Amino acid sequence: MTTLAFLGLGAMGDPMAAHLASHARAHGHRVLVWNRTAAKAEAHARAHGTQAATLEEVAAADVIFTCLPTSAEVDEVMSRMRPHLRPGATWVDCTSGHPEAATRQAAELASNGVTFLDAPVSGGTVGAQQGRLTVMVGGDAAALEAAQPHLAFAGKVVHVGGTGAGFAVKAVNNALLGVTLWATGEGLAVLGRAGVDLGAALDVINASSGRSNASENLIPQRVLTREFPATFALGLLAKDAGIATDLTQRVQGSAPVLAQVAALLRAAQHVVGPAEDHTAALKLIEAMNAQEIR
């Protein structure tokens, strides 16, 4: 019987672990779950038939999944688990982490005989609930092939390169989310000041070349309605855009638009609040233009 472990039962991790539990029941495996708040792990166990466990217990699993806010939290649990890890295990980190952290973490785990895959996900809470996340994976291709049957929360899995490549793609992907969200917000604020009906403007944009996920889904559903449901924190988007700028510097690239939007998202985080939904970044644009986007 294969033992699977999932650490981090937040808005993304909770449904991901639930899909893992369904997969385990169908294949005769067991799933251990851990969360910093133990009550969440216990509630998950009651709801999905998993088993709440300590860090020492999850460390002995055959495949370990982590889905934590940043690489720093992964470092913390990894340091506590390393003395208890089982040689031959695989650690699949679904955190939106830092590529440089992945290189270091992979080396540390290798000394324990454990293989590391950086495997961040995209698709939001809806994708997690539906089990249709896109997983971008960096690391050994053979290790991914062995672990892939357990990626029960995935709709698409893509091996994007060596260690750290998954985190790099995720950071740039989210930086592009920030770019389209911010640029669309600026455009709509200007149109609002010009007296244009913003709903009508979006109808045109979404049938034209300026459309994006931000214009088609995020802004109509979250900004125009003034709901801003907190599903993906602004602070996390700012963190990811910052990782993209770190990557640009490391490879001596030139990405001034990404850098500018990363700085704007960081400013929005400070003004609006890091725990607010990422779409609430547009509240800073509204203040800059004295124009509500609605």
C-alpha cells in the first residue's frame, strides 16, 4: 500500500487533497494530511477519509505533496521532516515557490535519498475543486512519470524542464496575470473618466483583440460587482511577480514591463492589503484616477 501525504490545506490545498483521497480509495492507498492549524487536518480527515498526522508521520510517506504560501514555509517543514524522511520517496512541491529555493531544496533532499519536483499549479480554486489544475513541473522526467498517476487534482501536467523550471514558469505566468489585470484596469479607469459605460466597453473589448482572462472573467465578476471575493491573495500575486523580476535579474534579462507591474502590485498590496483578493489591486488604480471601476 502506497502512503501519500499532503501538507497545506488552504483554499487550494484542501480540494487538492480531497481529490488525492478519492484517488487513494480507488487504488488502495492511504492519505495523510497535515496543516499548521491541526483542526483543519482533522476536519479534512472527517470529510474525506484522510488521516490527520504529525510532521514526523507524514515524513515517512512514499510521496509527499506540499502546497504552502511560499518557499520559506516549505523550508520550515522540510527542516523538521528531514530526519524522518524515507529514502526513495518523492517530494512534490505545489507551492508557488522560488526557482533558487527549488535548487537548494532538491540538493538537501537528495542527501536523504529523496527526489524533489517543483510542481506549482494554475487554475485557481475552481480548478482545484474540479480537479482540473494545470501543473507545471520542474525536475527529473522519470520521477515525474512515476509520480504522475497520483496527481489526481490535475487536468493537464507539463514537464517544463529541470529543477526550478516549474517555479519559473509559474512566476512568469502570474506576472502576466498581473500585467493584463493592471493594464485592463487602467484602460477602464480612463474610459470611466471619459463617461463611457464600462459594461458596454467590456463587451467590445471581449469581442476584440484587447480581451484577456482579466477582461472576460476577473473584472466583470469581481470588480464591476464590487465583490472582490478573496480566493487568491493580492500579497501572493505581488510575491509571484517579484519572483519573476528576480528571475529576470538572475538570467540578466530585460523585462521592464514585468518589473513595473511587480512594483505596482507591491504598492497595491501595501495600500489595499495583502490579504485582499488580487483583483482588489485595481482599487489603487481607482484612487489614482478618482474613478471607480463599476
